[in-house]
Amino acid sequence: MGALAESERLTPGPPALGSRYRDVFEDHGQRLELEAKLVEFDEPRALVVQLTSDTFDATITQRLEAVEGGTRLDAVIETTYTRLATRLLAGVMTRHAQKRLEADLGRLKNLVESGEAPP
């Protein structure tokens, strides 16, 4: 996640159902702090995370599926904007988040295919 500036585990131990994190994202001069909670964790097949911030709530669902010749990743983000200003800008914000997600997934795909360890 290219915009991730900080991540702090709020619950002890390795990632598991119910684990919580405080994440800070910085993008285009904007800083966004949110709490993430693992609501489904079926390593390595599925990960569902609830995000809560002061401007939106979101659920991110990621599922891996074996397909001929590789693995398919399905990623879906469902977002509810909780402030009037963010609801008015929802289209712009959603398009920007979609582009950011596609770029991040493209970098991940390149890393996996190259066999390099992530930085």
C-alpha cells in the first residue's frame, strides 16, 4: 500500500480474527488515520477488514482462488462516507482510491512474479 505511512498493532499476537490496527495513510498532502479490524481471516485464502475513520467506514474483502496456471485475487471495497463533505466528493474520492488500489495491486503482481522480497 503505497500511501501507508504508519501501522500500529492494537491487539497482541499474530494477525487473527478480531485483530485491530491503527493505520495512517498519506496521499497528496492529506493525512488519514483509521482503525482496521480483521473480521474474517482464513489464511491464505481470505481476508476481510473493516475500516473506520472520521470520514468513512469501509469493508475490504480479498479472496485468493487457485486457477489454471496461477492464483486469482478478487478485491472488493465497499465504502460508506459518513460526512456530508465526503459524500459530496464521493465520486472523486472513489475514483482516486480505485486508481491507487490498481497501482498497488500492479506492484504486488510484479513483486510476486519476479520472486523478489517486498521492501
